[in-house]
Amino acid sequence: MLQLTAEQRRRQRKIVTALASIDLALPGSVEIRRTRCGKPQCSCHSDDAARHGPYIVWTRKVNARTVTQVLSEDELDGYRAWLDNSRRLRELVDELHKLTLHVVEGRQRRSSPPARARSHSDVP
């Protein structure tokens, strides 16, 4: 088991505490879209301001495929906190990964023998 400094241990505990406080986490992203329809004569094809929408679209991956669902404003309001939790969860996991890498890299630097200069005897 790797030994952590007091500061590293403090950061790790802070991350774990924040992770434990996260409620449900809804994966994916939400965006507002305006689209063109399939009718060639519709004004949405010639005028960007005439595009249809706005549509609230939730996109996520399911079994390596992109799944898109149109949401109502009420659904978005209900899901917003869970979407925020998902973003926060990713941030905390990234922070924990960085801390862990810092600990491992520090241990490797301390345990690796110093690189020695090549001498003429090293040349074949």
C-alpha cells in the first residue's frame, strides 16, 4: 500500500466526502437545437431564423450507440440536478485519478535508481 502525505490524504478524504454526497447522476448532455425539416419548400431551408424548434435534446451513449431523446421543459427541470451530479461525478473521479497518478509518480521517482551516464564501455 502506498503511503500518502498528510496533504494527499486530506485531498483524498475531501474527494471521497464529495463523492458520497452525490445523489442520482444522469449521464449524457443536453442542448437546445433548432432544425430543418424534410419538406424542401419549407422556409427553414432558406432562412436560419425559420428553423423549427427550439427542441431540448438529451444525448447519451447506450451500448456504444448514441441515443437522443427530446425533453420537455418540465423534464429538463426535473433532470437538471442529476445532469449536474453526473458532471460533478466526472470532475471528482478525474481529480482522484490525478491525485493517484501524482502519488504513484512520486513513488516511482523515489524508488528508481538515478540514470547513469553512458560510458565508452557501453558501446557495442
